[in-house]
Amino acid sequence: MTDNSDRALAAADALGLTYDVTRHGRVRSLQEAAATRGVPESAVIKTIVVRLSDDDYRFVLVPGDREISWPKLRALLGVNRISMPDADTALSVTGYVRGTITPLGSTTAWPVVADQAMAGAVSLGGGAPGVALTVDATELVTSLNATVADVTEPVQAEG
């Protein structure tokens, strides 16, 4: 798998972000990612790419202990339908493979929606497996000109 962390780090630098880089091996769960990065599960930020139409995508930043509320996100974006692109499409529209996607250094600067639950120090993917950047949520949101809104809900326990 290609390491695109240099691109993500260069983008963070260009935005003037203050960040710490964590390099670790592959992780298999949210709990493992949080422990390895030294942050609570709620501070591990998932970057989800959603498709509004053929050439219109958004990055949605979701705290680790939450999941997208599709009705809330559709209402915010004023659309009736949103889908998640397949892995090849996600790669072609971001330059990153699934599991490493970040708005930092994406090949296209798609608009960003950040869930309002993001706060304090957060850790998001750094463009390669096992690479994460820990940044201040407010600084990240401001630098990405992200729309902050209530677009998630707590992860529902299975069972």
C-alpha cells in the first residue's frame, strides 16, 4: 500500500496546523487505535467520503464513538440521496485508499462537514496505514473551512 503521509503532512503544514504525528502498526479496532494514539475513542476521527452526485463528494468527519445520521446529513446538504463510493472511486476522488483517507492533501479539496461533537485534541488519519495526526478540533475545522453541524448519533450497540 502506498504511503501518502508526506502529502497529508505537507497539507497540514500549508494550512498552518499544529499537530503531533503518531506512527504505529495496523490497528484492528477503534479501541486499539485510541489506545495506540493515546486518545479517547471519541477523539479518533473517521473521515468518511460521501457521494452526492457523479462529481460531487464531501468529507464527513465523525468522532469514533459516533456514526453518520443519514437523515441529518441529507437535510444539512439539501439532498434526498447520498451514497458511499466504492473503494476504487474513493481512491480516485481523494488520492487515498480506504482506511487512510483524510481531507488533508486530498487530490481534490472536497467540502468538509465536521460533526459538532468533535472537540479538544482529535486524531485523524494521516494518509497511510498506521499514521495519524493529533490536532486541535477547532483549529482543524477552521483551517478546512468545514461546516460544523449535528450529523451523527451515538454508535448503537449490537445485539
